[in-house]
Amino acid sequence: MKNITTESHAVATLSNRSGARRPGIGRRAGRLTLALAGGLMCAALASPNAFATPTDTMIKAVKFDDVSEVNKQLANGMDPNLVDQYGMPILVIAAREKSDNVAAALIANPKTDLEKLDSAGENAMMLAALNGDVDLVKLLISKGAEVNKKGWAPLHYAATNGQDEVVQLLIDHSAYIDAGSPNGTTPLMMAARGNHITTVKVLLDGGADPTVKNQLGLTALDFAKQYHAKDVAEGLAARLQNMQTTPSGASAPSQNSAK
């Protein structure tokens, strides 16, 4: 306020020195004073911490893995199932941002819903799987988070980005190997789409069926061809050929590829 008063005094002094009898100078000075005051107010409003709410503070802390601030907010009664303005739960945000310390704090809270979905139908395990965050996936599983989910599942997300270690971890914890998305797309199809040859092998060795078709009639091999995934296409074609030539009841020889 002192600065505004000083500015007003300076404008008035300038007006008097310029000739008080000049028409309109007083009105212009008044408008300038208001403009200066308004500018100072806008600067205050623009300050990032001027009106930060506890919710804003919590979400920022989650994004920056500031576990100390998160624990402080939780101790003050903040809901561990808080969502941001886009409907994303803070546990899902933590998984997306790889804020593992914050994720662990939230998971340890008995009120946290580990299965809570964002507006896109994604939960924390799905994004952890997508990011290849093995430790977070392990922690979620150890706390009882569901490995199998109707529709798009964590295994789809891990396969999409070629996260072999997460794929194997989920399979080891009874993830349904041929889980179908809403249109029947399987994890094997998603791995084939991305030309993730080692992921395709992990899934095939885990029992994935390369002959499964989605609702569009496409197999994993079709996905590989459509997305120009040459390595996977060749491996799947060889695997299918082996399946056709291997007598029923006999197992095809294990090879170090998708074949």
C-alpha cells in the first residue's frame, strides 16, 4: 500500500508541475493511479503461493515425490483418495510420475483405495506397469491390489511398453495371459504392435495363445504386420508354423526368440 501511495503522490506531483490548469490532466493522473494499483494487485494474484489451497499443495507434493509434505497433509486429515481437477486420484498421479516414496506412503494408509480409477479407467498398477516400475508393482501386489482387471489390465500396459520384468512379475502372480480388452485385444497383440520381440517371447513362454483374435478378427501376427513390426512378425509366423507341424501333445522346442 505504501508503494501505491508513493506512486499516486508522484503522479499528482507530475500533474502539478505540468500545469494544473491543463484540461484532462487530473483525470488522466487518476486513471494512471488506478492502473498502477491494479497492476500491483494482479502481480500479487499471479504469485504461485498467493492462494494455494491444501489440495493444490498436496497434488504438487505428490508430483514432486515430497513425502514429508504428503505425510503432513495426511496427518492434517487430507483424504488419501483425493483426485485432481481432471479426476485423477493422487495414487495414480504418484504412479504416473514415478513418485515411489509418496506412493508407498499412500499405499500404507489403510484408507487408500488401491483400485481407484482415473477418468480414463486407469489405476495405479496399470501406470506403474506401463512405466516399468517393478518395485511399485510389487508393493501394490503385496498390499492386495488386483492383478487382473476387467477390460484393459496391467498386463496390457506392461506389454505395450515392452516391460519384460513387469510382464513376468504379473504372470508369476496369476495375471490372465490372454486378458481381453473391451474389444478383445490381448497383451500379446499389444506387444506385437510395438515390435517388442522379447516381450512377445515372455508372453508366449507364459502360455499366450497367438491364434486368439479380437473383435476385429485380428491376431497378434496381424498386429505385427499392420504396424510394420518385422521382427515380431517373423517370430510369430515361425511360432505358428511350429504349432502346426508339432504333433498334438508334444511341445515345441524352446528357442531364444519369439519362435
